[in-house]
Amino acid sequence: MTDPCDLSAVDARRQIADGSLTVSALLESCIARIEDRNPQVNAVVATCYDSARAQAAQMDSIRPTLADLPVLFGLPVLIKDLIDTEGLTTTYGSLCFQGHIPETDAGIITKLRQAGAIILGKTNTPEFGTGANTFNKVYGATRNPDNTDLTCGGSSGGSAVAVACGMAPLAIGSDFGGSLRIPASFCGIVGMRPTPGRVPCGDLAIGHSPLWTEGPMARSVADAALCMTAIEGYTPDDPRAAPLSAPTGLTPVALDGLKVGVSADLGLATLDHGIRKTFDALVATLSPDFAQTGTIAPDLSPAPEIFKTIRVMDVYATAHGLKEQHGDKLGDNVRNNLSLADSLTFVETAKANAAHTVIFKEFQKLFDTYDILICPSTAVSPFPVDQPFPDQINGEPVVDYVAWYAVTWALSLMGCPIVSVPAGMDHKGMPFGLQVIAPRHQDALAFSVAAAIETKLSGTQIA
């Protein structure tokens, strides 16, 4: 018998709708799984069981009277600890906000509640989401469920681990430079980075940020797409948002009708030799199913300086006021970015933003030739959990905490919707993910192609 918490979100919702599963039974199964697994992996850092149970009981009482159930009716959802949730401890992974309890919900939480979701708790994140490993001074480190000596990635690591362990069918994460895709890959689940603005976020320090977005995490593409329909939409609070022409549905797509651009490293990232071989084997498996494949070689040489500048601007806008008040409580990543901000000149900022515009325009031209692009979700296999980042790749030193995940943050600069879909195991027997990149605002295409690849690879061992 499958525990209810191990059901897909789609199946759980169907069983709730037909009365074969109660909301309370699903919730209690998720709570039991959290209590069983969380001591080993440290994914969930705050819970609201009492309010969740009260909501579940109410839903069970009214379900027979409802002709149409809201899209996430009765589904427990876990929330990354960067997102304000009314009445629930939200620390942003920072000692500066230890014990902080917001009085209002962020917009995405309002949408989830309106869709019938049950907020179950908060998941771990590095401080203010800085870094692609999940640890902080408030809650400690989150561990990979496949090997607890290794990292789960970040910064949405707690959400990825919770979903992988069956603590909830759905979780919400966020992505700046890879924070949805890296932990999804390391934990063998699906993470979706939407086109910025499609999932509205009205509380960003820099509202026009081209990089920041929130998105769904799930154990299948269909589940992630279901969650997406609940959280997307327009809000006047987000200057990037626009009214949707249609919801992001999941429709069948034939792989043999697709022209696919392929790159292992985007001409920029340093890849572990084993990851490159894993990716090459995956491409060899998938290529016969595509109409056409071709190697892409975009010139992204200005990208490191661009990303550094935008990252520093974002961290400064978010945390500069804390440096004087709580400087001793801030972690190294935040402090280092604030120090870089002090030395960043107006001219450097202007040059970086101008260069960003140039490479952005050139990258979009790839979609004149290809329907989608694919590349690895990570450059390395999961590394020891006590390391902030891998210290070397192929024997060469890694210079800083962002250098090793260029294969994701370079794509963040392009504004495209991206799904990280599980694609077997890497050369070390750990989960490996594939990024499926679609043109801007074609989020439905990204989901549909990812679902077709997921089906193709089901049961296929890639290593």
C-alpha cells in the first residue's frame, strides 16, 4: 500500500475529489513523514500543524457539497523560508530575523490559500537565499535524502528535500541563479523557473529584478504544472507581471517534431568530466526522438561580470540596512556581497547592464532556429554537506561560491522559463537533472516538453 503522502499531487487531488481519500488522512500522512524523516535531513524548519489540521477537517466537511474543487483543494504545501507567511515563523535563514512572525501573507501564499492548498510549514534556505548549498546560522544544514553526507544544493534545498522525502506533494521555492533547478537536480525532483513576472512577486527590494522568481517543486512535471496554475497570474505589485493570455496548462507534445539546441556548458561553465559524460549519454539517448539536434555555442563571456553586478545589487537592496544594525549576525555570503557593493561604481553598473542587454538579445536568436534548448542542471555531483561550495572541479580550484553553477545562472540572465527534470543518475550514482529551456513566456511549452522527456526517460538508466 502506498502511503498517502507518496501519492502524486494529481492523484491525491483526484482521490480527494472522488471521496476515496480524506484531506485529513493525506495531511496526517505528511505530518508523520516529516516527523520520521526530518531529523535526518533537516528540511522543514517551522510547522503549523494545528491550523493545518483545523483546515483539513473543515475541508472534509464541505467537500461533498462542492461541485467543483479549487485546483489545490486539500493538498499540503511547504513554503521556502524566504516567503512571508502570516502567523508562521519566517527567518529568511538569518539570525537577524530569528523568531520573526509576519503579520501578512506574501502574494504567492494568498494565491495558494485561494486555490485550496493547506500551508504545512517552512523549509530551510541559506541566508536570504545567497548560495547554492542550504545551510544557515539559524537552523543548520539540510542534507541530501539519497546520501545525508552530501548537500541537497540550494537555495531551495529544504523544499526539494521535503518533496523528495514525501513530506508534502508540493513545495514552493525561488530562483535567482539556479535555486529551484540545482536542488531539484540533486534531489531527483522537478523544479520550475518561470518567466520572471509570471508568478508575481510584489515584495522584491528591486521590483524590476530580471532574475528573481518563485516557482513550484514537485515529484513529477504534471504535479509542478498543477501547482503553477494556482500561483501564476497578474498583480499590479510586480512591475514585471502582465495579464496572462492563457493558464500554463500541460498539453501533449511530440518530441519528433522538435528542433533542439544542445550545450553541455553554454561555452562558459566548467563541468566535471563525469557530468559531461552523463549529459552526452543522455543526449545520445534522446536525440533519435527529436526531429533535429544541433550544438549551440552562445558567446556568454560577459556573463560572469553581469551576474556578479546584478547579484551584488540585489543583496545590497535587500540587506544593506542590516549591516549596521546586525553586522555580527550576517553570514559570509551576505557580508561579502555587501562589501563588493561598497566598491561597485556607477560606471561598472552601467556597463554590466548594457552588456546584459546585448547578450540577452543574442541569446533569444537561438529560438529562431530551435524550439527548445537543453543542458545539464548542475556542473558537479552533490558534494559534502559541510562545504559551502565545491573547492575544485577536475582538479582545478573553484574561485568562489557562484563559479561552480554558471550553467544555471547564465540562463537566469536570459529570462526564459526553465524546467529541471530528473534524468537518471550521474557517474557517482546520484540524481541528475536536465534543464529544458523554452522561449520567454512559453512556460507551457517548457512544461510540455519536460513531461515528454520525463515519459521517455521513465525507467531508463543514464550514467
